[in-house]
Amino acid sequence: MTDILDALRAADAVRYGEFELSHGGTSDYYVDKYRFETDPDCLRAIADAFAERARGTKLAGVALGGVPLAAAASVAGGLPYVIARKQRKEYGTGNVIEGDLEAGEEVVVVEDVVTTGTSLVDAVEALRSAGATVERALVVVDREEGGREAVEDAGVEMEALVTASDLLDAQ
């Protein structure tokens, strides 16, 4: 965990001030996923941690933030991955799940920051509707605002590399 905290700090991914969050609430800190997903050292640390924890299982990146994480972990661990879109695309193949996914195949869902857990649960439901078996999720940061409970209520074990408490204690 310390190396992930150090990498997030080095990427300047944790900001303090007043921020509006995607679910409409406000916070006095913000975890900027674009800072940690575009910093090669931080991305490498996250990818290595995810690849190790995935234990040889196919990954599923939640669009948009989970996709670069799944791709990097795929390369780091030699793991295949798929992309779970938020909604069916209205052109081309019209897929919700992009990539090769066989019915019954086990996947580990990858996400950047979990606050309420809605995006992650939606991705789990889409993957299950496509025939995947989903029992685990890996996330970079759990903001500890009810997301873990929502994900676990969906029957998915969620493992966070760091929590909001870890980030705030480390400042």
C-alpha cells in the first residue's frame, strides 16, 4: 500500500480544496484519476498490483477510468481483458462488452475510484448479463462513502489498493 500511496502522491493525484463529485456531492479532497492514469510510474505501480491480485484471471475495465488500468494490468500480467461500457453503443457492433468474453468465464472487474459504487455495480450487471462470472473487483481508491457496501450487496468482493482513510492519514 505504501508504494501506491507514494506513487499517487508523486503523481499529484490527490488534491485538497472544495470539489463537486460525479454523484452530486461535495468533498474537501479529490482523487484525480487522470493524474494517476497518465503518470507512467504511478500507472505501472497500479498495473503491477492489479496483475498480482488478479491471479491469472481475465480483467474487465469499467469505461472510462478502468480501461487504461485494465490495459496496463493486462500487459503487466499477461492477462486478457474486456471493456464494460456504461451503455450500449449505438453504432458498429452495438456492444456493451468489448472484447472476447465467453459465457461462464470468470472476470475480475477493475475500476479507478469508488464512491457510491454505481458505475462498478452497473458494469458487474452488464458483464453478468453477457454471461461472465463476476465475484471480485479491484479498485485503486475506495472513498469509503458506501461504494464497498453497494458492490458487496451485488455479490462482489471489492479490494481497494488504498482507502480514503489511507490517503488522508498520509497527507
